[in-house]
Amino acid sequence: MSNLNFTIPSKAKMFTYILMAIGVISIIASFLTDTQPEDAQYHQTRTWANIFIDSFFFMAIGLAAAFFMGLQYAAEAGWATTIKRIIEAVAWYLPYGLCFMLLLFILGQLHVHHIYHWMAEGVADVGSPNYDAGVAAKIGYFGWFWWLRTILYMAGWVFFTWKLRKNSIEADNAIGTDTHHWKNVKLSAWFMVLFAVTSSTSAWDWLMSIDTHWFSTLYGWYMFSGMWVSAIITIIMLIVWLKRLGYLENVTESTVHDMGKWMFAISFLWTYLYFSQFMLIWYADIPEEVIYFQQRWENFKPLMWTVLGINFAFPMILLMSRDAKRNFWFLTIVGTVIFIGHWLDVVMMVMPGTVGHHWTGLSWMEFGIFAGFLGFFINILLRNLASRPLQVKNHPYLDEAIHHTT
């Protein structure tokens, strides 16, 4: 079997189609099933909130992979060169994920759904039954300026991701020159600056604004750490699966070990930010700020503790040792659980500000829609992997990566 060219296994392709079918059926059933006749709006909102959660979650994985790709260039790191095509494949899901997000934003602006309170009709108009003085005071930020920021985020991220991937692919045929590599080093430096700003501001605009009257300066970093570790886990699981199929012969155990270190370390970064945001807001005890955690504590307490346990205690206990990070199957199992944990974290970010106290706990709706988006996500990753050779060529650090040991 060639180590360079990946062919999508028919079983894997069929698996993604089954997951997508489950998702489509779940979305249709969610809109048709009314479990709360006394509040019909609740069920519609919950369905849209689930679609938003999964659209954002998988888009964020692509974005974090793009960041991780740029980080390798900016730091001139050599250890991950043999898995660069895997990182690029995950990163190139970004345009698809952003299309879902843009469609949801447009539907919200057309008042098809009301995930965003500030998008409701008449919310800034005095005399309207939907008037909200707090939103009216911020409407200059949430109006056309919000749309301008959104378009700039999307255009900037896609441009840098496309350009980095394009140069990387062209470098395979550029024998005797490292020009494309050094172009990517410069591009990545600019991308890191853009990402440093937009990763936080987009989190404020797209997620934090769901709870329109609440804000936190830590929120962007907290969201970023969750999407980063989810991207690391996705890359690890692809590496392990491909090696099992006989690909990636040049990817050493040490490279996978280093990815395991990233998963362990970023899990602690997420925990630090999770606790810091909670502790600072609790200590200040300002009504406009504590409302965020009060709502989650009163109506989502089991989910809060589950998210904290999975995303902090689980990696701390199971990924501490060196052997754990070198056991491929163990790393995959632990990674899968943490992956679900960070999806639940996004659920906890979105549901309280959309369905609020009507929340009845996780159901088939959440898991069915998640399965559909997961199937689409995997399908795109497989196509991205099959579109290019799995091994880079003519990279100045390729030999270093092939002989990488820790």
C-alpha cells in the first residue's frame, strides 16, 4: 500500500452517509415534534440552537486546525512536518463550516429563528413589545457593524488557510528551493496577529452575544482553548486511524506522543480559563455578570459538573503518564470522551441563553443532530485527505520530523 496516496475505504464513506441521514431525520423530526404545546416557540428555538451548536463546534475545529498549522510555520517547528497534510485536511473544513454559520446568521436576520435576542424584530424600537433598553444602547455594535466584522472574520480566515495550504501543496513540486515554505512562515506571522484579535472578537459576537446583557473579557480565550483541544483530538484520531490502515509510515511514536502532550496541556489551559472566569465573576458579585452562571447553576447544574469532570479530571487522571500518551488505542478512547466533553461545553454556552429554564436535559434531538454534523465533518475530512498525498515533499524539516524522538 502506498504511503503517499489515501483512498477512502467504502465502509468509512458509508458510515458518514449513515450519520448524515440520522442528522437529517433528527432535524426534520425536531421541527415536527412538539413536546411543549404550552410553549411552541421553545421547541423551534431548541432545534435551531442545536443546529447552531453543531455548526459552530465543527467550524471551530477547522479554525483551530488552521491556527495550529500557522503556529507550526510561525514557530519554525519541524516535529509535526510528517502530519502536516492531516492538519491541513482538518483546517480545510473551515469554508464548509463557515457556510453553515453564515446561513444561520442570515436566517436569524430574516427572523426565521431567534437564537440572538438582539436580532429580534423591534428590539431597539421604543414602543415595540420587543423593546430592550440594554440592546438598544448597544445596537450600534450589533447592527451593520456586526455584519461587517463577521464578513471580515470569514474572509480573513479562509484567505490565510487557503493560501497556506496552496503554498504547501505547490512546494511538493518545487525541487531545490524552499521558497514556498518561507512564504508560509511570513504569512503565518500575519495570520497569528489576525487570529489573536479575531478569535476573541468572533467569540464575543457569535457566542457571548447570545446572552446579550452579559460579558466577560476571558470569554474569547476560554472558547478558543476548547476548540483548540478539540482540533488536537481530531488530528490524533485521524493519525491513529490512518496508521492502522497502513499509512503514515514516517509518523513516529514520538510525534503522536507530542500530540498527546498538546491534548493534555490544552485541557489544563481550558480548566484554568473555565475556573478563572467563574471565580472572578463570583468574587465580584456584580448582578449583570453573575446572571450568566446563576442561570447555568440553577437549570444546568448536572451539565456544568459533567463538562468540568470530563474536560479536567478525565485528562488529568488518565493522560498524566508518558505511556498513556504513547498507547494509540488508549489515546483514542480518552480523546473521544474529551471531544464529547467539549461539545457539551458548547451546548452549555448556547442552551441557557436560547431555551433557558425550559431546558429538559439532553435528548435524542441533541445527539441525532450532532451525529449528522459529525458525519458531514468526517466525510469532508476524508475527501480532503484523498485529494492530496499524505506525505509532504521538499520540506526543509522533513528529515528532522522522520527521525523525531522524545
